[in-house]
Amino acid sequence: MSNAAIDDLLTPKEAASFLKVSSSWLAKARISGHGPRFIKIGRSVRYSLQALEEFKRANARGSTSEYERCAGPGRPAKQKSGAAV
């Protein structure tokens, strides 16, 4: 792994600051699976800049009427009710 790749890993506090959310929200999103993809190194949690950027893009909306969550990295697409499985 290059030094640039290592420098791109952020702590949860740094990732929360990058996304402009609280560390608490980020921890809850990590547990529920609604947050950005993360990396576990031993007991430490880290976020890559690429994963944070993908998370921002996956959650971008054009209007408030776009209420359904888009499938993002590591999240399955939501099926519409009444769809055949």
C-alpha cells in the first residue's frame, strides 16, 4: 500500500467532519448499514476518501420528493411493493 493510500484513510471523527455529520450519526449508520463503506483494521475503523465520495454521490437528490433510498455501495436495491420476488 502506498503512502498516498494510507494518507487517504480517515478516522471516524475525520470522516464525520468530512461529511459534516456527527460522529454519533456515523457510528449509528455504520451499525445499521446505512452509512459509507468502512475498513476494519484490528479494532480500528477507517474510511477511505473514495468510499466517502461514493456515499455522497449515492445520496444526492434532485428534490425532496425523491424519498426512496438509492442502492449504494454495500446496500441492496429496495424493491417496490407488489413486485414479484
